[in-house]
Amino acid sequence: MDAAPGPQDARASQSGAREAAASGVPHRLHRQPGDGWVDCACGRRHWGLLGAAGLLLVRRDAARRPVAVVLQHRAPWSDQGGTWGLPGGARAPGESAQDAALREAHEEAGIDPAAVGVRGQSVLEHPDWSYTTVLADELTPQQPTATDAESLEVRWVPVDEVAGLPLLPAFADAWPTLRTRLEADAG
């Protein structure tokens, strides 16, 4: 999965850029070689020629219980826009899922990678694509903010309020398991 994209991948990425320009979608500020759509055998198109990753950053109380997570309110023009999900995006060639999630969280939410303690990963596998959720704790106080055009808002959301938001469907499906895992990691 970490192989460099071939000519077909480059054409798909260029085609995606032309589609975005023609539709009035703002130019992606941090264009990466792994950007582009994958037509997956599951019947959906997914962003990230080499897969994608996002950061689930958790704030814990004094007893180490999860109290809030950083979520991104996706811009209306983006895929499944208007929903809430994790700061994240396409993996670049040779980039680990953890590095991609930390890079994307920095680019989209201003999260300092040095202020994050990675605790684990959860991988959603599709036939031709994968999404890795990187679970991490806030080590020093972070104030996330929307730092590019991909977000309407980025903020700490209380854990008990996450399910009440209009979530990105895949994140909505994963949230109960992810929450259970965050709570189990409280020790």
C-alpha cells in the first residue's frame, strides 16, 4: 500500500483536480502526491490513492476518563460536506498512517504533533482502500481551529455529545467502538 503511485494514479489525481476546478471547489491548500479518488470494489469512491488517515485526539480528566475529542465540521463542497468527522486525509507515498494523521491534523486543525501521545490505531479495510483512525491523547493543551478551506469549524466536542452531531457516516458507524476503546484506555 505504500508503493508510489503509477501513471494511472497520476491521471486520476489530475482528473480530480480538473473536476474540482470546474465545479468551483476551492483549490486544496496542501496538495500531496497521494491525493486522488479510488473507485473501490465496494461501490464507493474514496479519497486517497494510498489510503487515508485521521486523528482522534482525546482530552482526558484527572481520572484519565475521556471528556472531549477534536472534530472537524466539513466544508459543504467537500465529499459528504456538512458532516462532522476527524481531521484527516490522503496518505502521501511512503508516509505511515500515523504520520499522515498527524500531518493532516496539523494542516487542518493546527494540532501540534509534539503535543499528541499516540495510543493506537483502528483500521477500516475496503477491497481497494483503507482508512486508519489514529487514537491519541492530548499531552499539552491544544486549541484546535479551522486552518484551511476544508473546514467550517474544528473544535473540542464533549464525548457525550458526539453521537448527536450529523456525523460522517463511516465515522458514525465507527464511533461506538472507538468510544469504547477510548474509555478502555483510561488506565
